Amino acid sequence: MATVAVPPNKASSRRKGPWRHPWGLEAFTWIYLIWSIVPIGIAVLFSFNRGKSQSAFQGLSLRWYTGTSQAFGSVMHDPILHSAVVQTLKLGFFVTLITIPLGVGFAIGIDRWRGRTSNGLNLVMIFSFVVPELLLAVALMFVFLQLLKFVHLGTDAETAALIVWNISWPAIIVRARLVTIGKVYEEAAADLGASRFSAMWRVLLPLLIPAIFASAVLTFASVVDDFVLVEQLSGPGSQTMSVLIYSQAHGGNNGPALNALATLMLVFSLVVAGLGYVAYRFMTRGERGSTTEALTSIAGI
Amino acid sequence: MPAAPVAPTATLRSRPDGVAPETSRAPGQAPRKPPLRERMRARSAQDRIESWRPRWFWAALAIPGAFWLIVFFVLPFYVVISVAAGILDPIFQSPVPVWNPFLWSASNFANLLREVSFLWPPFLRTIAYTAIASALSLAIAYPVAYFVTRYAGKRKTLYLVLLISPFWVSYMMRMLAWIDLLQVSGYVNKTLEWLHLMSAKNPESWLGGHPATVIFGLIYGYIPYLIIVLYAGLDRIDGRLLEASRDLGLGRWRTFWRVTVPLSRQTVLAGMFITVLPMVGDYFTNQLLSATRSTTMIGNVIEGQLDVANLQGDGAAASVVLLVLLLLPMIYYVRSTTKASRENL
């Protein structure tokens, strides 16, 4: 080190310290975070607005959640808003319930069944992850109108579409976990006399539970948030919260009931994410890992 | 992810082995620990058992999901091509799909060419908006992701929670938030008035068809996904490489340009696909924040055509064209991700 001659003009930068904290970068990060989060906070605040405005705050009230006024619907008493909440939760629940077994089976099967067919199916699955949602929605709409006419536009079509759109969550996440687990545990089980089925059921599946759980959380959140497929394939009375907000939000003259609806959506997502995080930490408690690891798994990184 | 423990026999398993005797255990007799050599043989016997067990076992697990993907993902694209290459019912003016590829007609595609003066501006606009929005997104997202991976230190969890939080807020709510703020009497205009950047008599109508508002909405909508992808990629870069670069005398900037940036090229590309593909197919951001003819994008055109029965064929043709245009970037993305996952194996 001593033999390296340091030019005098480098001295000043050395005095600052080569590992000094980049304050400019930190400030930039905070500006971004404020920009990304504060507007949502303001929208939540407007849902508690006493007045009818979505642009000026006039005091706190719960009228947009529980109010019984006929003229201005509240989420609890307006039939349209109310049914949108129910429809969203219904879709979220059923789609997650069907998607997870399909996706987990697909992931395990594709991972072990090596061959041309499985490679091809895997490509199809990854394509379903990247294709723009509108193109899938258009294609599915024509399928249900022209070919599979027994699937009616509405809840049936929405469910089928959301399953295919979200199957890549469990498939990708569980497959990644399978790769890190490797085959050793299963082989150990087989050495100890387990059949292939019981090795999978009693060894592999418990090891996969955190990944399955994380993908279930993601699937549910993504169904609750989904808009394009649901809007293109909706029938009478099958509007979800997203579609309702979309159809009424432009111009911003529909009162804070929409904000209340959006806030409820936010609460659902946050509850699911929070539960998911706690449960994921609990399930992986014996493993090396950290808070950040649990967080990134729940976000699908 | 915790690293999977490596089996000590892993390297030996691939070696072709001789005839291995089946290890049988007499009931009731405590199993004597066989010598290592014998255990190796037993393992290879186990492998042979695995190979004759029914192969369809794994296939059977994948079949339900595969069936769903084929019926509701592969088939739909065949149907949309059949509709696009189909004809119009002469009486009802509704599209009639042609299932036989040998009878496909180009009439709907010819319609698109005829309407080219109507389709060209939205098409160019889509390219321009997407390019500007994704470039700006990258310019914002990269420094943020870089800071959080390299310098967040003990507060990494806090930053990560804050970065991921928009991911959990529905897209519609995030747009609604900006609709509230950008109204003529909203807080954005109030702030601008307060700063004397805009006169109170002549307020700006941000939601009345500004291209800038649409681009802003696209950035706000898709940047969380980009940041998460960038964070995951930058986090994978080995910090020792950066330390080595610093030890060898490169300054902070040159380390960044000559080590971090080249190592993150794949990540940036993946992140760009993740933002560009949905932006190209986006119609709702535009509809919510502008809803005027002067800012329509290709997604709005397709979505509008689907609502009118006799334009559905044109809509199908337009979406097939868009799909073909996007096929190349999609294939590139799929190839790079499958390559990455194969390297992980």
C-alpha cells in the first residue's frame, strides 16, 4: 500500500472517506418514497371526509362507510358498492382455492418430469406470466363467446380467466423453492423406506408449505387487485371493486364513497399481507434467514 | 434462501455401478450400520427403483394445471387468430371465426390497413409514451434500488417495507389517489397557486387530456414492479466484487460504472420488460387520467373496438398484430429467465 503514490489532488476525496454515506442518494430515495406513499394516505383520508368533496378536506366522519343516507351511498348500505365488495372477496377466495393446487402440482410435476413436453408446458406457463393482460382478456372473451359457450360471461368466465392468469405465481415460486430444496430429503425418505407418494406427501410437501403459502397470499392479492380480465369478462352483477372504481372514478365527482371502497380494498390487502408475513416467519422459523427474506418472499421476489 | 445441504454421495451417484444387491432387513433385527461402500450400492439400487416406478406419476401431477393452461391460454390465442382471420356475418355484422387455417382470410387485417390513418397516431403515441415512461421509471428506480441494496444498512427492513407497500395497494386506488390530487380544485393546483407558479384565475386542468399526466400515471403505476425487480437483481451482485474494485483503486463512480452497471445489465433488461409489456397493453391509466381522443393509445383502440359488434373482428386483428409485435421481446424475456433458472439448478 505504501508504495502506491497518491497524487495530491486525490487527497481531498480521501479525506471525505471512501465509504462515506451517500446523503444525496438517501434524500432521493426518501423523495421517491414520499411520492409513492403520501398520495395514497391522502386518498384514505378523503374516505373519512365529512363533506362530499374528494379534493378538499372538511372534517372527519364515517358516513361513506356506514352512512344510511339515500342520496349518497355508503359502502355498507349502497347495494352496488356492497355487492362489489362481496364479489371481490368471493373471486379472491375461490380463485386462490383452485389456483394453488393446480399450480403446485404443475410445479412439482414439471420439475420432476423432464422431457420435451414438460419443457414446452413450462414455456407456456412463463408466457402466461409475461403476456399483456389485455391481449389475454381479448382472446378469452372470444373463446367464451365463440367456442366454449357454456362458460357464461360473469363469475364463471372471470374465475377461469383469473386462474390461468395467476397460475404462474405458485408455479414459479414453488419451482424456485424445489430447486433450493434439491432431491436429498426425498432420497433420504426413500432410503428409509418411504414410497414415492409418501415421500412427496410427508417430506416434500411440508418443506414446500412456506412457498405454497407465499404464493397463495400473492394470488389472493393479485385477484383482489385484478382489473383488466374482470372488466372484459364481467357480466351483469359481477362487478368487482376495481371495476367499480374504474367505471366511476373519472372526473372525480362521485363522492368519497369510492375512496372508502378503495380503502377497504387496501385494508384487505394489508391484512392478507400482514398475516402472510407473520405466518411465513412462523413457518420458516427454524431456517437461516431474516426479516428481509420473509418480506421478499411474500412480495414474490 | 437457505442453501440445500449437499449430499456426500451426490458426485458418486452418476458413476455406473455394478450389480447392487438389494438390502433386505430381517424384521425385528436392529439394522447394522453397513460400511460406506455397501451404502453406496444401496443408494444406486434405490436409483434403479426410482427409474422403474411409473413415469406418469409426475406427469399426472402436472396435468390438471397443464390442462387449464392449454384450454384457457393456448386455445384462446388460436381462437383470437381465427376470429381475426375470419369473416363478418353479412346479416348480423358480427364476427364469424374461421377454424380451418387454410381458409383464413385477410379481410380484417386489410381493414386495419385501410384505417391506418386512424390507427397510426395511437400506435406512435403508445411507443412514445411507453418509451418515455419506462426510461423515466428506470432513472428513478435504479438509484432507489441501488441505495437500498448497498447503503440501507440496519434500516433495510424499513426501506423494504416502504418499497413493497405500493405493491399491496390496488392499482385503481393509486390512480384514484392522483385523480383526487390532480382535480382542478385539487391539492396539486392549490400547491402551485401557493407557490405562485400558476394563477388562481386560470387553473390547469390536469385530467383534461395532458400527455404528461398519462405518462406520469404510467410511471406511478408500474414503477413499484420495476423497483422490486431491480432490488432483487442488485442484491444478488456480490459485494466483494465492489470492494475489490475499490481496493484496486477505482473511485465510487468508476466502480459503479464499470462493475455495478455491467453486472446489472440483465436485471435492467428484465425490469424493462416487466414494465414495458403491461404499459403497451394499458388502457385504463389513460382512460382514468385523460379519457380524451388526443391521448388514446393502442390499448384504448382495441378495447373500444371490442364494444362494437361489427368492429370486433378488427379488434381481434389489432390484438393479433400487437401480439406478433410483442412476441420478440416476450421470447427474449422467457429465454433469459429460463436460462437464469437453468443456471440455478
